[in-house]
Amino acid sequence: MSVAFNVQFQTLDPSWQIALAAEFNKPYLRELEAFLETETAAGKIILPPTELLFLALEATPLHAVKVVILGQDPYPTLGHAHGLSFSVRPSVKPLPRSLNNIHKEMLTDLEIDNKNVGYLLAWAEQGVLLLNTVLTVEAGKAGSHQKKGWEPLTDAVIQAVNQQAQPVVFIFWGAQAQKKAGLIDQTKHHILSSAHPSPLSAKQGFFGSKPFSQANSFLHKQGRSSIDWQLPKN
């Protein structure tokens, strides 16, 4: 993994470049680059591929963000992670269990059946920022890149969204995501919190939380267009 964050930074929408310019020049990102390159040199497989590290930002310009769905770190299974939280590549079958549970709640909430569709890019292109708090992981080792330097950058991303004039819905599933609530101005934006869709916790408050209809209801009240949560079948 030859990592050059500044090269990838140049591919981002200007709205992100302006908001994050200072962050990309900070020493901790150089240290993170060095860590990833050392891990790769040691023969470890880092996910997702380098060119997809910032896909969440590439797919959803800052000025277009309407909803933030915050995940933890990428799927550690080879072939799954591709830079969007909870999303998998179109070829992945079966879907991760958390994503299946998201689809079950979608069916209950809005009667939208996204069963067997795991590629969430259509959401991102409508303004749903599918962000993880940590953007890389070692294959097969969930959580292996936590506290290596990603969190300050993704906090800066969340703060940049918080500073936008337009109201945004932040969807925080699980305790890790909910820790970010302190970064949000709740007099302007709206936070939807529940249990994580993981099979370990979905029955403890994720099912029945109706995040998708609630997000659209808030956007409508604020005069913003809603999200079409139906995913293309192909």
C-alpha cells in the first residue's frame, strides 16, 4: 500500500478541500501514512484498497450532505470494504449480517425491500455521507487500526458537516458512534441514535427505531429534499 494522502486529497470535491486543508497538513497524518506503509511492507493486507480510502468524501461533496450514517471501521473480510460505511461491492454475497438487519428495518420502516442489495452508492450520491470513524483495517482483524490516527481526521469531517448552514441528520448506531454527539450542534442538526444493527445488538433497540422515515421527515420539515432509500437492483 503506497499511501499518499495529499495526492488523494486533490481528487476531493473543492468543498472538502477547503474544509479539510489544514487537517491534511498535520503531522499525525504523516505518521498514519508511515504506519500503513510499514504494515504493508510486513506483508499485512490493508482494507479497503488505497484508491478507495476516501470514497465516502468523493461520493458525497460537503455541500451536498443531508444525512450522515456513521460506522466504526471497514469490514475486515477480503472483498467487502470499499470505502462506504456498511456498504459492500455489488458482487458480495451473502451480505454482512449488519447490512441485512439494516434492510430488515428499512422494510419495516418504509416498506422498501432492498434485500440482497449491498452496494449503497446510490444513497451516497443523494447526500448520505457513509462515513466510518476509522478508514482502514487489517484483513481479518476487526478494529485493528483504531487509535492509529484516523479518528482526528474523521472528527474533523464530522465537524465540517456540523458547520454547514443547512440542517443535517446524523444517524448514530451503537455506543461508538454515539460518542460523537458532542461534536454536533443539536439546535440546528438532528441526531437519531439507537442500538447498532449488528446481530449482537439489533434486537436491543435497532429494530423498530425507524431511522429512515425519521430522517426524511426531518429533511422535509427543513425544506430539504428527502432520500430515496430504494436501491437499484442491478
